[in-house]
Amino acid sequence: MKGHRIAKAAGIYFAIVFGAGFVLGTIRVLWLVPAVGTRTAELFEMPVMLAIVILSARWVTQQFQVSPTASSRLGMGGVALAMVLALDFTVILWIRGRSFRQYVDAFDPVAGTAYFVMLGLFALMPWFVACGRRLKRYVEQPS
């Protein structure tokens, strides 16, 4: 039961963040890139995506009552990350007609690095929000 709950939470977490990224990516490509360029547009999108990742991780872990243990939270984030990477490496590469090498070479050095950092934060965020809650409870305890 625990594994099923984690997998379901991971799927919902992935879907929310992917959906938001799809909408923001469309806005970025159609309106922001022509105005400010690719690198700047991608970097402008990152803080918005980070906020979505944080809020989504918090909401999904609460809704699916994912245990605050490291194994549960990191499992959820890891499964969600695997879904993102599977989508990137199969469907998106296939649609764009690119090899994996072309995919990696196409990343801007700055925005690409930020993207890979965001992937790491996406995977770790369910655990980070659990740590934040524990820290908050610890700080708020009466003396």
C-alpha cells in the first residue's frame, strides 16, 4: 500500500509540474524569447517553476499523506524525476528528431546548468518540504 501511495503521489506531482512547465514553456517560446532571447527567457522561467515545484510537492505530499520519512519522500521525488527523464529522452527526442548527444549539446551553458539544477530540486523537493515542516515544529516548540 505504501509503495502504491508513493507511486500515485509521484505521478500527480509529475503531472502538475509538467503541465505547468508546458504552459510556461509555450508562453516563453511564443512571447518571451522574441523579446529577451532564449537564455534570459529560460532563466526568467526558473523562479516561477521553482515556486510551482515547492507548492506542488507540499500539496501532493499532504493530499496523499506521504510519510515524511526520507525513503518515502525521496522515493516520490525519484519516481517523478524518472518520469520527466523518460519523457525527455523518448517522446521529446523523438518528436524533435534529435539524438541524445544533440539534445545535450543544444543546452545553453548557463540556462542548461540551471535546468539540471532544477531537475535535482524537483527530485528532492518532497523531502525538503518534510524537513522544513520538522524544522518549523522544532522552532515553534514552547521553551
